[in-house]
Amino acid sequence: MGKPIVILGIFVADCAFRAARPPRMGETVLGDSFALNPGGKGSNQAIAAAKSGGDARFLTRLGEDAFADMAAAIWAEAGVRATAPRDPASYTGAAYIYVDPATGDNAIIVAPGAAALLGPADLDAQAEMIGGAGVFLTQLEQPMPAARRGLEIARAAGVTTILNPAPAAPLDDALLALCDIVTPNETEAEALTGHPVTGPDDAVRAADALLARGPGAVIVTLGAQGVLYRSATQTIHQPAFTPGPVVETTGAGDAFNGALATALAEGQDTASALRFGCATASISVTRPGAGPSMPSRAEIDALLA
């Protein structure tokens, strides 16, 4: 299983609507279907890490409500060990997700709820756990000061640090320098660098612009085109796999990041870790939902075989 993977992030209840198109302001559109599923980038990544074979530990905050119960249930099922205090004065996060049934593409609004209260003190309280991890992984759905403090603690302890810069937000060079790996998608890479990304060649240019600001390596996720890894000494384009038709892309990046963390915590080399992450993401998009779409280790190993 390797060393533990500590993930900082949020849980939200994903309210996914499928319709021919999203509504305009003031308009009501008749939907094709609705599904309520567990989500949130951090939670999705923790589930992906655990189901892909990692010892996943998740740090977040919840409200005291039915959505918090949903979170606890899926974490228990996936094998995620969560530190998630409940705040009765707040609420558990929720997300509106519009899914285009023709393509599986999505648009999302996230309300983090109690997880918006995460701060540096929450990370200081878990410094021993973070310092004993193999990988520390965070995103930007919770407040930036919490992410920064987690990265600082992990870096000081020699733990591999991964930042998934989603949703896209301005990042200073000092924060990027705390990251062994930064994993933007095409949109986030363009937002961070000003370089449009439509494929591997564009991703190299964007990755180089990010590398100049301090991280050890950059992985640009490219959807159906796989991922582009770039460091000062190595460039790898890992194509995606095609285990079946695409049903929904929600959570694909989370699947990749969680599985990447598992592979690195196990000591896999860079190329193997990229293949492992891409295989996991490729399976996830053949299923609806985010957290529930994460494949098991047996499924990943079977695809890689």
C-alpha cells in the first residue's frame, strides 16, 4: 500500500442535471435526468486514492446534516480515513452540475459550506499525520491559506507535494515553489500562464512557463489526449486509454490526481505513475458521477495488463 496519502479538500453533494442545454437567466429548462452523488475535488481524490490501493487520509470540515452522513458513508465504503469535524452552525458543501448528455462535458457551481472555514490551524493540528505521509495532495476549493500551510508542513518534512490548481486562481511563486508537482488541466494551465492549451505541444509551452516559477514538475491533464508531464530533465506524453464510451467527464481529473498520489506513495517511477493515473481516469469517464465512478485497483490493473 505504501506510505499514507494525506489529502486536504472539500466534500460536496453533487446535484447533477442533464438537459439539452443549460438555462439562460430567468429561464426554466426541462431536464432529462437528475442524480445526487458525493463529490468535491478533495473527497473525490481521496476516494480515488483509496480505491486504487492507497492509504488515503482526508482532511476537511462538514456541516451537521444529511449530506455529511452521505460523506461518511462513501468514505467508509471506499476505505478513506477522514478527519472531518462537523459544524452545526454551517452546512455541508453542495454543487450544481450541468452535464451535456451528448458529450458528457460539464459546468459546475460549488458552495463549499463548512469547508470554507478550513484554515492553517486545521493543518497545524494534523502536522504529525502530514509529516508521516508519502504524498500530500491539495486543491483550491478550500481557502488558500489552508492549502499553503499544508504544503509548508509537508515540504518541511520531505513529503512529496502535489497541488491540483482547481478551480483556477492566481498563485504566487512562493506557493508554487512548495510544490513537487502541479497538475492543471488545459483551462487552468492557460489561466496560470496565458498560453492557450489544446494539445501536448501547447502544454509544453504552458508547463515551461509554470516551471520557471518554481515547482519541481508540471502535469497538464488533456482530457481525451491524456497528460503531458514536464520537468527540467524529462518530458512524457502519456495518452489516455479507451476502455469504453465516455459517459461523463466529471471527476476525471480527480481520478487522475488520486491515483497518481497512490502510485507515487507506492514508489512507482514517473512513467508508471502517469500510466496508472491515466488508466484510472479513463475508466472513470465511462461511468456517471464523480466519487462513485472511481475504479477499483483490480479494474485499473486489468486495464494496464
